[in-house]
Amino acid sequence: MESLVGFQIKLNPIYSLGDPKQKSTFFPALNLSAARRVFISPTRLVRNHKSFCSVAVSVQSQVASTMEHFDNTVPSKEILEVWRAANAVCFDVDSTVCLDEGIDELAEFCGAGKAVADWTARAMSGSVPFEQALAARLSLFNPSLSQVQDFLQKRPPKLSPGIDALVKKLKDTNKDVYLISGGFRQMINPVASILGIPHERIFANQLLFGSSGEFLGFDADEPTSRSGGKATAVENIRKARGYSSLVMIGDGATDLEARKPGGADLFICYGGVQLRQAVAAKADWLVFNFKDLINSLD
């Protein structure tokens, strides 16, 4: 994987230490994939408030240090104008609208989490063709229809903080919202329902099952099933609806591909869950909090 600072960062919320149901404050926990994972135990921190404060300051300092490697975290006047004038906004789903990678979660549920997650990382960095990675990942666990249904019942979608408010703001400013994903419609439909996005505005892959519910593969006719598929989907949307300006928001190489003539006018990299250096460096605008996008529309 290409890298600017030698590691990939995963940002996960660590919630405040009061009521465990409250989610008022969170600090990003860093996952340095080339080094080690950092796990912070809330129980241990409750016993030592000074430890909690020092950890929080340390984590924030590491995030600030990482952001210094990028010169696109503050948008130019031109970028803001495109963002505000956009007729439509297309979102990636995994690690953008949602906190996790759907196929990784399904694989973990089916007992093949680690092997599939390794393939996902390679696919999102752009180091292997997407269709190759998709087929390889599914072949590692071959999910049945009953497993998918059980997964959906027991593992409801985990939305990224602020995405519901951003989607509402976009609708309030008369922008159409789309979900474009290399994931599967079976898992994305519930997300769209929560956010009030019509299912006809979903462009994603489709798992195929036999008459007995056995796994048959995926629909290769979906544009998002192959490399360059998100770019194709964005071009098709723009052509069909005649949008004068369109923005793509995501975290991976397949999202970056959508920014091209006839496709997205602007690519905003969301680094609030996964920060992929090679992708973030090429984005028009790098954000870590959806509030920045909301506030910029006022």
C-alpha cells in the first residue's frame, strides 16, 4: 500500500466514562496497522482519571501530528463553492456512512473475519483489482441466505457519528443523496431506510442464492462489482439526472476513482474511520468529522 507516513490509521470512538449509553464525547483510538493496535480499557481508566486525561491528550496529539502531513484539510474558496452548489452527493457506505466494512463484519460473523479483512485492506488501497478481491473474499466463507438473514437481525447497522445530521442537511438544501458501494444491497438497504434514502438511489452489489438458500456468488452485471465501477455508477447517475455538479464522499481508492470528467466534480475523503494516506493525499478535501461538512453549508 502507498503510504505517506508509513502507517494506516483507524479511528474508533472511545466514549465518555459516565453512563455507558451516553455517547457525548469520543476520542479517536489509533490502529497503526504497520505497528500495533492500541486498546484502551474504560474500566482501567475510571480508576485513574489522570491516566484517562494523559491518554486522551496523547491520542489527540497523534491525530494532530498525522493531519500535519496533509495540506487539504482546509478547503479553498473554490472547493467550498463546488460543495455548496452541488446538486447531488454520493456516499461510499463502508467506513464512511457506517463505522465498519460490511463484508468484513459478515465474514467475522461466519467465522472468516481475519482472512477477509486482509483482502479488504488490499482492495481499498487499490493494490489489487476490486473484482478479484471481492470474489476472493466471498470464496473464503460462502455465506448462505440464512446466515445473511441471521447477521442482519443480530448486527444492525452502526452509523458513523453525524452522518444522519449531514444527510438531513443535504436534503434540506435540496441536494439528492445516493449510496454507492462495493458492498451488498442486502446489508445496505437497512442503512438507506434509517437515513431516509430511497432504495432506487442505491448502487451496490447483489449476493446471489440458490433455491435452497445456498450461496451462488454475486451479480457481475452490477457496475460496482469491478474496478472503476463507482466511477461508472457516478457517470450514469449524472447522465441520467442531468446534474450540473456532483460530489463523491468516501475513504477508499474506488471512491477516488469517481472524480473524473463526466463523473464527480469533487472528491471529499472522510478519514473519521479509516485514514488511507494514498487516498487522502489526493482528495480535494480531507475531513475527519461530518460536522465540518454540515457547518460549511450554512
